[in-house]
Amino acid sequence: MLKVSSKDNPKIKLLQAVRKGLNRDYVFVEGLKLCEEAVVSSKLDIYGVFFSEDFAESEKGKRFLELAKGKLLVEVANKLFKKISDTKSTQGVVVLCHRLKGGKELLEEKIKTSSVSVVVFPNRISNPLNLGAILRIVRAVDASGIVLTKGSTDAFSPKAVRSSAGACLHTAVWNANDFHEVVSWAKEKGLKTICADAEAEKSYRQVDWSRPSLLIFGSEGQGLTEEELGLVEERIKIPMRNGVESLNIAVACGLILYQASGL
């Protein structure tokens, strides 16, 4: 076990760089429940476990550290840990793990093996809480995964990790370049391209979801451009009453994926 009290320690600097999004080779996982899930996972490559002095002395901390035995354990001085935490009320423990590699290849494999052969594409999504919620839904129904493009929020940011309840650590995420690359890839792989559009005539309940599909959502503020809409094979809507024009993107995604799953 290492003990650290200086902010200039290389491991502390790495931890802060990951938390701030300056290093995207790792994932900053904070909170006891998520950290427990991370250290027992056989699929995650753990760099290190960081925890406060108070956490190490607590009963729950002792149980967790027994669980994490064999990992790199770094005890951080209490005052310093509060500065590196991403939450106001820290639980005193952070796990740093490597991001899953091969997002595109993993996604293509999941299309063949997942319960719901739907890839979700929230184009230019900007809110990490919405993205986290979508990731949790994708895992809940066992959909194939998610595609993001440049300009989107990071699926592995601390806020997205917490919002997804750790689902991002187990979900295929492909970071593509732009809308055109994703649609071309979908057509090459035989995926039907479907987008949510309030002006569509067809309901999401009328779609044959047994066919592998790319489910596209426009950004929260701007939606899809006319050019982008023109590249999509099918448009669907979620019927609404009382003059409501749109739903939160994660809510809309949840309704459609649960319809596709038959759960």
C-alpha cells in the first residue's frame, strides 16, 4: 500500500487529469458501490484504487480494501482526497481503470450477440446526465451499444459514469468521426437506419425491431439537420397528448428500447 499526501505526486496528477477529461486512456470511477463493481469485474483492467485515510479506517472501507486486495492501493491524505474528488460529499474512494479498447469492433460483435440488436446513436449529445441515463437503459435491455461523434459529451466522464450507474464500464461505445461515417457504416453492416422525428407519421410501436437497427436521435437543442434526415431510411415518432412536442432524449430512448426488447 502506498501513502500519498502531496498534490505533486505523479499518481495524483494522473488522477486529476482523468477527472478533468485531459487524459482519456482511463476512467475515473467514484463512490463505494461503483468501485466495488469495478474491482470485482473480470473485464476491467484496474490501474489503481485511491482512498482517504478516513475511508481506510471505517468498517466499510476495511471490507472494500479486502475485496480490492491484489490491486494497487493508494491511501490519500484526507485534505488532499477532498480536492481530487468529483463530488461535494465524497465517499472517500476512487478507482482508476483503463477504458475498454476496440469500441467499434466490440460494438459489431455485440450486434450479433445482444438481446436487442439496436445500436443507439445520440448525435451530438451534450448532457452527460442524459448520456449516462441512455447507457443505463442500453445495458438494462441488453441492446448492442452506443455510437458517439465528435462534439458529443464523453461517455466516460465522471458525471456520465455516475449517471449510468457504471453501465458505461460494460457497454460497447464507439467514438466515430461524424454522422456520415456512422450512417455509412450502418448501411455497410446491414443495419436499418431509424430516427426519432416528431413530424413522422409512423409510431415507434409499428417498427419491426427484430431487424438490426441504428436508432438515431438528434441533439437536445438542435435535432437533426435536413441533410441528416435525408440520409435516414425511416422516421418514427412517439405519440403525445396535450400539446407536448418532445420528450427528454433519455426518456424517448427508454420508451423505444423497451418496445424493441419486448420486456
